[in-house]
Amino acid sequence: MKKYTFFSGLLAIMVSGLLASCAADSELLSVPETASTTFNVGLDKLTRAGQPFDKQVYDAKMYLYEGRNEADGTISYAFKKQFILEDSQLEVKELNTKSQYKAVFMARTRDETPELPNLEGLDTNPGYKEATADYIVAQTTETGKNIFRSVLTFTPNANNSVFSTMLTRQNGALEVRIKNVPNMESVTLHVNGHTTMHLHDGTGGQVITVGEPTPLSKTMTEGLTASEVRVKINLLPQEDITENHTDATGQTNYLEIVTLNNGTRETKRYPLKVKDNPIPIYSNQVTWLTLGNGSGDFTVAFSGNINLDDDNWDGWIENF
């Protein structure tokens, strides 16, 4: 009887251990329904390597959208929440590990207007495809503004839910160079520019603008005695600014030069056009138009990335 009792007790211990082991394995194999996700955020403000986000210089927000499978097999993204970035790292808790998300990060110079959009507290929160951000106000004289963005698609993972993203400049610029034009009194660049962009991006990170362009202008009256004078306006991307070069009054996209020779003041307008070529504006690049000797003929070229350390543009892509 003692021997039977001993083996019965041993068998009970083995079965109990096996059940405990199975329970432990079951816990290891289970997938948590929610997880925290950490984002490391940088901002590529120079042509050099990107730098951590700096709250003292920039205002930034993250707009979070949660995906939903539609009957036609596509995924639509509904607004979930917005976050104000306080430093270069952002933690978001209790995200569904079975959902796919879009995180849109946007930044612009601190205290600059228009402000980044506030999408919370609205009667109807715009979805990922509908939300927009204002870049400039209509007919503004502030022509040097920048806006930064990155779009990240992710699925939270309890085991490894850390993502890094780099915000890049979404606007480009048009810069006109005037060479060897003597006795200039003033130079004014007129060009139509878009005021608003979608938060979501297109193929390859494309900027998608909203609405019709608005007239912008910048006038220079100093430093006009140099052999080369430059005037620049920052713009959201466009496929071809020459498509909008005229309006009911005759012209909107043009360079105006006022000269004073022997007491005679003369005003000339040069339409912004290049023979047989479009004039596009690209994100984070400058489109260079050069006017030589007042001939009225422009040549076009494109720079490398914009450098915010100074007012210069770094790098070259050859003329086309």
C-alpha cells in the first residue's frame, strides 16, 4: 500500500507539472490586444544629416489614424487622436495590435502662422484622405515659410514597437537670378502659389495641394547694384507654374524690373516661361530661373536641398 501511494503521489506531481507547463506555454503564445508604441522623431532641416526635433525652434504635432478594412478590400483610416510633440520621442499607449495605423507628423517654425491644424473637438473629424493643413494665407507678403512632414504606416507590436521617422521640408522655392542689368531701382517677383496641402501624401511622398493658387509677390529695392541679383519665393510643389501665368489682367507669373537711366524710369515685365520646357516646383528644392542681360529669355535649373543655415541653396542638378 505504501508503494502504491508513493507512485500515485509521483504521478499526481508529474501531471500537475505538465499542466502548469502547458499553461505557461499558452501565456507565452498569446498575443496582447494592445501595445505601446514609441516614435523617435528627427527633422531634416539641412542638407546634412537630420537632427532631433527641437521644441525651442519648431512646433510639431502627430495626427494618428486607425485603419479599417472595407468591403472592397481597401483600408480606410479614421482619425484617432492628435499629439503635441514635446521632444524628439513620443510614446503612444493602448494601440490595437490587430490594426494598421497612419501617423502623420507635421512641423513648422515656432509661433509661425498659419498654425498647424487642430483636428480635435470638431463636430466631424476629417479622415486621413480629407484632412488638410494651411501653408500660407491668401495673397500673403510672407514668402519665406517652410512646412515639414513625414507619414508613417505601422502596426503595433508588443515585442518591438519602436519606430523612427524623419520630417522633411514639403515646400520648395522659385528663385530668379538677374545678371548684368544696370541701374535697377526695384525688382518684383510675382507668382501664383498654393495655400493648402493634404495631410496624406501621394505616390513617393508627393505633396497633394488643395484649391486654386493665390497671387504672391516679393519686392527688392536694396542690393541691386551687384552683377547678379536674386529674388526668391517659397512655394508648395507645382507641376508647372507656366500653366497659371496669365489672368484677366494679362499676367500673374512674371518678373518686373524698374530701371532708372539718366532720369528716365522704365518698367519691364518678363513672363516666367522657358522655351519648350515646363517650370516645376519640387519639395525641398529650388527652381532657378536665370535672366541674362535683360534679354527676356530665362534658363532653368534645379538645386539640391534647401539649407536653413543661410539664404543659399546647396548643390546643383544640371540644366535640362
